[in-house]
Amino acid sequence: MKKHILLEAVGPAIAGGITAAVFVVFGAGLLSDLENHLQSSILFVWLFAVMLWCAYAVMQQGEAVAEELGEPYGTLILTFSVIVIEVAMLASIMLQGGNNPTLARDAMFATLMIVLNGMVGAALLMGALRYWEQDYNLAGARAFLVVLTALSVFALILPNYTAIPPDPVEAPGKAILFAVITLLFYAVFVVIQTMRHRAFFNEPEQNDGCTAADEPRDMEPEEDKASHSLAFHTVMLVLCLLPVVILAEYLGEIVNYGIEDIGLPDALGGVLIAVLVLTPEGLSALSAALANRLQRAINICLGSALSTIGLTVPAVLAIGMFTGRDAELGLTPQETVLLVLTLVVSGMTFGGGRTNVINGAVHLLLFLVYVVLVFSP
């Protein structure tokens, strides 16, 4: 078992390190002929697969560190690890090629759609198919949605209705104000989640010990914890995170080529970033729902959406101010309608204390609508 655990931890770091070394040394030559669609496709699949593996390992090591340190430090380390990946991707693509002022907005909107409709829908549907109905902590879900709704509207809808949008180049003062307020939204929630009302985010009592699937799950971490130290998990977290940050530049160049020269949808860059960042967490949320731990799935999904907006908006505005790149936050009218509809449906889904198949199906259908609109606005 220890060898298996060691391989899971070290494997992504080795693969990521070798890939990063190859691209640092030979990257210019490898990316010199992107007009060759077969070559560019192979490079994209290679980079995306390695970065996804490393991102999943970052999440695993982050969870191990979180268990060792406890709250609030563990949660913050895990959150910042994921956000570093997203910001690295955004910065790399923003600084490559032409100015793409909507990239950050597209990435945040994609995150909301993937999380609130794709990940939540899949978790609710699979959990309901196994358990018919599932319980969750109503107070915790409401706390997430209150802050997420306010933050989403503030960051992605309100900029369309201000006389001067919070652009880091045209209106740096307003951009700083928006960044600070966004951070305050997130900081208030972190304090509530990790200190004052931690019980809001625990599993409801009805779920405690109700499934056999939880028993081996509860025993396994003890073995893992005995196998490796906090220092080991911290080092592996950094070693898995570094290749993602380094390779983001090369993946960004390929993505920009696809958008600018091949004519792929502009929103696709944001979607790829969101998929890369959210896939590991989506798998964890699905696993939790199948183990009848719906509150954990909710914490993962809604926490991902909240931290992405709460930390990405300030980071992107800061990057724009330092590099002179525009950053447009306001959604299009079509996207605004879909976001508002998603928030309303989410409020209804998490407004009663129990979920079933219909909740998951509706969210997945909304996600299908989003995917269609990406390719056919």
C-alpha cells in the first residue's frame, strides 16, 4: 500500500518535471510549426494530460496538508494551490499573443457553469440514483449561495451598469476598489466557514455512518497519514504545482493559436482553464456524493466557485494594471440570463435540505445549454 501511495504522489511530479524540462529546453522548436495541426494537437493533448495529472496530485497533496494543519490553514493552502494554477494559466494566455480582455471573465463564467450545473448536476444525479434522496446541511448551503450570488452579480453583472467599468487600464482606481471589495466578500466567508460557524459545513447527523462505503474511506487516511509526514506532502505539493505553472505558458501559446488563427470560439480559452482546474475537484465531489456525503460534495463544488471568483478577480485586475492589459468583467446579455437562471435554480435546489434525481437532471440540462452556447452563441 505504501508503494502505491508513493507512486501516486511521486509519479505526477516526475512526469511533470520531465515534460517541463523538455519544453523549457526544446519548447521554441516544438511550437515553431503550430500550423501543422497534427503536431499542435499532439502537443496540446500531451501538455493538457500532464497538467491535469499534476493538478489532481496538487489537490491530493493539498488535502493531506489540510488534514495535518487543521482549519483554517489547511483550507487556505488547498484553495491557494488551486488558484495558483488558474491564475498561472490566465496570466500565461493573457500575456501571449493579442489582447484578450474577456479571457478572465470567460474563465470565471465557465467555472460557475461547470461547477453549479455540471459538477453539482452530476453529483446530485449519481447520488440520487444510488440513494434516492440525500441530506445536506441547509445552513451551509445557504451560506455558500448567499455569498456566491452577491459576489457573482457584483463581479460579472454590475460592471455592465457602471458609468466607467472597472478596467485596470482605463479606470485603475475603480479596478482597485472592485478588487478590494471582492477580497472582502471572500475573506468574510472564510472567517465564517473556518471559525465562527464551522458546524454549518459538516455532514448532517442523518448521514453519519449510514453507509458501508464510508468505513474503508475513514480507515484509509489513517494509513496514508502514517505513511508520510507533513513535510513530504508539502514538498510534493510544490513539486506537482511547479510543472503546471511552467507549462501554462506553452499551453497558452497553443490555445491562443487555436483561437486567433484557427477561429475557435473566444470563450474556449476560459473553458479549458476551468476544466483543467476543476476536473480533480469534480471527481472528488462525485466520489463524495456516491459515498452519501453530499455536504462534502457541496463544500467542494460551491467552495471552488466562490474561491475562483473571490481570488481570480483581484489577481486578474492586478495583472492588467502591471502589464497594461485590458480586463473586461461584465458578461454578455445572453450569459447574464444563463447566470441568473443558474443562481435561481441553485437557490431552489439547496433550499429544502434534501435533493433527488430531478435536481441533478435540471442542472445537467442547464450545463448542456451552456456548452451549446459556447460553440453557437
